[in-house]
Amino acid sequence: MSRLVPLRLTLLAGILLLAGLALPVAADVGPKPTAAILVYLDSQLVSESPFYARMLSCDTGEPRPLRNCNAGEAICQKFEAIDIAEPARQCAWQPAEMAWGGDCAAGRCDFTYFLPNPFRLAVYLPQSDRLYISNEATREQFNSTYRADLLPDGTARLVETTSILNRVHADALLAALLLSIVLELIVAAVYVLLAHRRWRVLLGIPLANLATVPLVWLATTSAGAGWAIFALLGGELLAVGAEAGILHGLNRRHLSFKSALLLSFLMNTVSFIVGTPILLMLAFIGI
């Protein structure tokens, strides 16, 4: 067992490294991140249609002409003129060049492609000729939602409203759960045949996954970008112990805790090594 643990961690690091190298290549092919922002004025959704918004990023270069501004020259120039210095970071808030969208209607603005993080929001209402600049907000989720309240002083209060289901990506969680159950059942079936165990051991596999996969997924997706790898490693190790306890508890007469721990380790190792590339491929093609 002690010799297998470093092997698994090495394989894990290799897979994550390869995934990291592959993501830039796939960035322009696979699904794009999105941000939907509901804009309120006097506690009501903005009724003007259209109105306009741009995401701002803190850049170090000179302001650039907007590539994707279709609002008319006068309005585009109002956004292009935004250059709010941030001395502490030695940068200035300017319209994010690669954040597509911002032609808003029915109180809603949608953005996609290369979304900045962190970001601020600039909203322009043509009828009142007012430009509003929001506070800074972060974007941790692939698909995010926000609420922006426009205030009389020309500022805007921007808060994230992404639902908990979107934050954990429920559809991807279900795919990971089903894939994990299938792979672990295959590993467990091979183990039962080779170790001459009872087939009833397989009955605990779905239950064990239902208990552990959502917890690991929630911990990983809730962690910030800098902590995701540590949350994943910790969650995987806890999952091995938890599944071993469940399998042993359901099969006390036929499966010792030591054997259950070995089986759990084998199942989770195969599930991670085989399942991770499959999930990455599904994300790459947009399923």
C-alpha cells in the first residue's frame, strides 16, 4: 500500500499537468465561460432597450479602441475613454478587449469569451446619458450571474448571485458520479473474481459513490483557483477512507477493513486516472 500512494500522486500530478497544457489549445474550441448580469435602477430592472455595458479589467497598457463595440461611435467613445487608475496595482481599469457582449436589453447584459477576473462593470444608459461604474467583483465559476444596482452618484453595486447548483455544475457532477460508479463497479468486479470475494460487495459501490463524489466535487468547485488542487487531493484521500468504511460496514463478515481499504484505493485510482481524461474530453466537446 505504502508504495502505491506515491505512484498515485505522481500519476495525479502528471494528469493535471497534461490537462493544464491542453487547456490553452482547447480554449478557443470548447465551451466559453459566461456572465449574465441583471441591471437595476431604483429597484426595478432597467427598462431601456437597448442599453450598453462593458466589463472592465485592470490593465497596464494604454487604452485601446474597442473591437466588438456596435453601439455607435459616440457611445463606444464613452467606454473607450474609461481609464480609472489603480495605483496600488500599478494598473488602470479599462474596457476588457476580449470580453464579448454588453449590448443589453430587458434589464440584462450577457458576456462571454475571455472574461476578466477580477472585473468591474461600466453601464451606459442612453436616454439619461448616464455612465455608471461598479465596484470590483470576482468571477470563480464557469457560468456566473450577478446583480448590478445603479446608484444616484454614478456608481453601481455589483454582487454575485450564482446559484449553488450552478456553482457546483450539477450536470457535470451527475456525469462524474455515473462515470465513477461504472468504473468502480468494473474494478470491484475484477477484484471479486481475483480475490474470490462475494458478489454482494458490489452492492455497496453506488452507495459509497453517492456519499463521497458530491462531497469531493463540492469541496473542489468551492475552493478558489489556487486551492483547487489541494482540495482535490484532500477530497480524494478522504473518499478512499470513507468508501472503505462503507464497504466494510456493509460486508463485515466477508470483507475486512484492510481489504476494503485496498479495494477503495484501487477503485478511486482507476476512477481518477481513467475518468479525468473522459470528463475533460466531454467538457472539450461541450457535452
